[in-house]
Amino acid sequence: MKGRIHSLESFGTVDGPGTRYVVFVQGCPMRCAYCHNPDTWEMNGGTEMEPSEIMEQYHRNESFYMNGGGITVTGGEPLMQIDFLTELFTLARNDGVHTCLDTSGIAFNPDNPAMMEKFDKLMEVTNLVMLDIKHIDPEKHKELVQQPNTNILKFAAYLDEKHVDMWIRHVIVPGWTDDDKYLFDLGYFIGHFKNLKALDALPYHTMGRTKYEKLGIPYRLDGVEPLDRKVLLEKKAVILDGIRKRREDDEK
């Protein structure tokens, strides 16, 4: 089964543990205001590749990934090509390669039995999910990414039930996702999960702005300045406070 691939990176250092071979898939239904890869949105773009082709390229540089690394699939939104993703991760698992899925969780639908069968199959060959929760508040989430977050939050609970390791990613955008109340609420929500292994609070940056200009797409965050690292650490501390509070409450 062929998948639509946007690009490949042979030496990824921020896409999971160790050094990673990173597969950027094509296609995404999310429209995040701060997305730095708008060129991955189009579902029919990219280059078609077989999972075996990707694994062949991975093995060419396999020595790079012996420090606890592996293969990460990101995007775009990988779950929009779940059959291809499952086949790729199955090949990787058979070769003893650590598999990491970087996703928004937007395609998760617990009310669709056929889709849930696919998710169950995928989770059997997935070592780690890096789940990017854009906003904990439902209405602000829609404003930010033009999609609801109901099933995304259910996906986090599903991963916990399946005992799949989870890293949470959250981009701190000035004026959009930096409110302490919502950051604490996010921490309180994820603090319940036993499979939570890490929290990545990521600073908003403007490096993708030129892509919007080239594509002729309005940049919704024009005028928003990159986040200062000191502020980033302060905001991450608020999320961590929420996690600690939830764990204290769960122990009562």
C-alpha cells in the first residue's frame, strides 16, 4: 500500500527519543493558526511511496539510530493514512525498530467500530505516541485550529487504556494558548494518565511565515512575536502544577 509522503528527514533530533528517521506525510484536516507546514495540508499532494521503500532507506542509515532512536511518522496528519501507517509500523516492529507516531489525534472516532479496529491494530505496533493537544478549551480549540477537540481528548484516554506510552506536546502561542487557567487545566487533564512519559511545551515561532507567502495563504498570526524562552519555562511550570494537583487528587 502506497502512502503520500511530503518529505523525509534522516537525522531528526526533536521527534522522539534518540536520533530518528522522520517521515512527513502529506495531508491534514487541521488548520492550526501557527502551523509551520501549510504545504502538507493538501491531501492529494506529495510523493507516493511503499512502506518497504521507507524501511529500506531507514536501514541505509541504521547506525545513526542505535542511541535509542527509531522511526517517527509526523505530518501533515499521519492518521489520515492509517492503513499505510500500520503497514509501515508493522515492518518496523518486525525489524526491531522503535516506532513513534506524532499526531493531533484528529482522526480518532470511538463511535466508528470499523475505525476503532484499525486503531487497535495500529496501537499493537506503536511504541510511542506524541500527542499534540492544541488547546484544552473546546471553543478556543475550534477558533485556533478550526476543528473540535472532543475526540482528541478521548484519544488520550484511549492511549492510556491501551498502555501505549504518550508524550504530550503543547505549543505556547502569545495571546492564544498562554492563559494560565487553561494551561493548568491541560495539566490537570493529562495528569490522570499513567502512560504519560513526557511533556513538551514548545515555543511559538515564525519560521513558517514565508511558506504562507509563497502559497498565497493569509497568515493568521501576523504580528504575534516569538515566545521568549523564560516565559516558556514559566508557562510549562503552570502545566506541571496542574499535573501534580491531579495526581494528588487521584491519590486521595
